[in-house]
Amino acid sequence: MMNDTTIYDLIERHFIGELTEKQQRELRDALKANRKYRDRFRESALISAELRHLASEPAIQPSVKTRSKSSPAFRIGWLSIAIAATVLLALGGGLLFWRADLPATSSSIATLLDGYQYEFDAANAPTSDEFGVGDYTLTQGAITLLFENGVKVVVESPADFSLVSAMQMQLDRGRVRAVVPESGHGFVLATPQGNIEDLGTEFGVYVGTDRDAELHVFAGEVNLHQQTQASQRLSEDTAVRLVSGNCERLISTNDAAFATSAMIGYQRWQESQRQWREDPSTVLYFDFEDRFEHKVDAIQTEGRSSRLADRKLAGNPIDGDVRGCIWATGRWSGKGALLFENTDDRVELEIPGEFDAVTIMAWIQVNRLDNALQAVFNTRDWQAGEHHWNLLRDGAFRVGVSGAFARSCSHQRVPLGRWTHIAAVIDAHRGQAAYYIDGQRIDLATWQPNGPVRFGPTTLGSFGETSDDDSKSVTFSRDFRGRIDEFAVLRRLLSDEEIRLAYLDGNGFD
């Protein structure tokens, strides 16, 4: 398993063209899987761009000294470049050895970051997830391209487009949405009706079969260059139609008409989650997509409950009773989740049977760690053979099977305020339990096998203890503080690769 240092080294070496094909694939997978690595990639792209700019000019131009920082054409000055070089020295990355005579990048200028049911025409298709200079025809679905300078472009089919360089793309037909960070300022999207030069923007462009175009500026500014017109600067919330060399102002922008990378991620997740619903080994599956059936429960009253639907397609459903939680937004706008915010917020359910093999998966967002132990998924009373899954105050897992093992997984923490995929794969027959965060195994517990795993009365977001007196009342504690978006229990052992793919399928929310 590659660590942060290895990934950062791959990123820096990418910009001096030193990666093998295998290393390029490893970097691509890492960028897809982790937002932290994508942010680092954009930062390195900015530094690389400035170093190339420095090497390409024989002398410092006077205009650089007088250029205002508030000017849209502002570029990082030479002092900033010196600082950037110092940062590279501190990072110890491959860019430390950058030379003007080395290739600036590999043959790839963009990577397929995400996609949904996409297909290319065979004559104009990439050979892999790496896109070099050339022509492409997207016949089905939608994709998100991540350029080496950090520019992110969503392309919807049907589309004919060309990649000219890391700073220019040609759109002859189709619909795209571009999100341009600072490292990509000056990025140009060329159309038959004119060129759109980014000045720090998010914008959408549509080119029809008649080669007329529409430009919608959602944020920032662009320069519009047309052969028969003087260049125009268009600011956010501006939309224009480009017809026969003319520019016609539209009433308003249409944000919904252009897909975002997150929308593609949501569609891909909707497609992939069917496998868990259809899997014959699925014991229960909560997708939290039934929140709109319970709008009345947005304001809860004491003791009130609502139903959390088990969405598996085979067998008797194991619905959960929602106690005190609030239906909220999940990983995507419009997707449901449950917010656990107050004392005794929980979901109660009962899982029958015994398991020699079981996999548990969930997407959670931890807002606070108020208690020494905070329950994610606990059985009531922790009887022999029952599994518990808690978080410690530092974000580490505290897990165990009663009568078998109990331990803290200290290798990696669940972060605050960020959606995180967690999983447990428990092999009671062999006496092994593996735990995962964001698709990576972080711990493996072993014990002498002593019987199957069981659950019975179980709670999401709390731990219930039955009193010893005649009342047999149940007291709840270890309150979870955050959101839960997806939860599944399967009667089989998922492999490391299946866990990684489950994470990737649900990770396209940013």
C-alpha cells in the first residue's frame, strides 16, 4: 500500500516526465481515490507552470514589475517563484532537479478522473485513462477530465473535442463545464464561434450541431475572442449566445444545464449501488434515499420515529426505526443522510442469524468527538459473539467481537468534517477481522476461532444497555455526532479490491 510520501513523489516526478506507465496508472488511481492528492497535484501544477514560465523568458520583462496584483492578467511574480522553489526544496520532490531541457510532462496532458456509462467512438478514443494531444468523440455518457495544470472539465455526450495542450481544448460539438483553479489561469476553450479565455472561472459551453454556441459564466471572468468582434470580458452570472460571429446576451445563466463532476459521481454511485441491492448475500442495505418520504420528520418530536428502508431486493427487509435524528443532505446535493446531533439520536434495528463471514460498510461524516467512545454500529449489551464498532476521542476505531477480541486501530484516524468510507470484513471461521478507511486496510485483528458472529438488537449511532432490574429498560449512550449516508451488511467476505472499488464508486462527491 502506497503512503503519502510515495504519492507525493509520483506527483512531482509526473511534471518532469519520469514516470513509467505503471507509475502513471498508480498516480491516476491515487488522484481518483483521494481529494488530498488532487489538491497536491494542483499545487504542484502551479509551481511547475511558474518554473516553466521562468525558464522560457531570457530576461525579466519590465511589465512584470509594474503589473498590479488586482489586474485579471496578474501572474505570480519572481519573488513568488523564488518562494515556490524554496517550497520544492523543502518538499524534497523531483522538481528540485527541473531543467529547461527536460520534457515538461509525459505524453499525457489530462487524466480521466471520473465517468458515467461513457463510450468513445473507436476511431477517436483514448487508449487508456490518459489523454494526450488529439481528437476525441464521446458517444455516450459523461466524463470528467483532470488536466495536468489542475483544470477540471466535465464533458457530456455526444461530443467532439480535441486536446491541443494543457492550456487549450477545442470543442466542436457537445456540452462542457470547466472549473479552472489558479494554476490553470489562461486556459482556453476554443469553439467554432470564438475562443473563451479563462481569467479564474467556472463556466459552461454548449456547441450544437449547427456549430452555434452558448457560453454561461458561473463564477469569475472570461475573455471572449471572436474574429469579427472586439474581445469582450464577461463576468459571473452572464450568459451569451454565439451565432455567426455575433454575441447575443441571454437573460440568465442555466447552471442546471451543465453537469458537474459531482453529478457524474452521483449517477455512477446510483448505478453501482444496484449491485449491493441485488447481491444475494446482502443482509441489509440502507441507501438513505427515502428521506423525501419523511419530510414531516425534519422537525422531530420526543419519542417520534420514522422508517429507514432496507433496499435489498431479496429476502425480508430489515427496516430501521429512526429515533430523534434529522433527515439531512448526504454526499451529494439532493441525496439523503441522517444527522445524529442530539442525545439519544439513533437508528434501532434487529439483525437475525449467525455469520461465519460478514462484511460491514458505511459512509460517515464525523462532526464532533464528544465522548470517550462514540458508537457507529453496536449491538445491545455486547453478548458473546456480537460485534462492536466505536470511535475513540482521537478518531481511531475501537472494535471487537465479544469473547474474541477488543482493540483500538491506531494506524489511521477518521477525519472530522469529511465524508469517509469505513468497512469491516470479519472471518469468524478463521478468526480474522480486517478494518478499512477510504478503501485502504488499516488493521487486522486475529483470535482463536470460537464461534460465529451475531448481532440481534442493534443500533446505529448509539449503544444500548439493558438494566438488570425487572423493568429491563434500555439506556442509550456513546452518542454519535455526525451524518451517516450509506450502510450495508453482507453475508460474505469482500476482498481488499472489492472494498477499494466500493470506496471509489461512492467517492465522486467533490
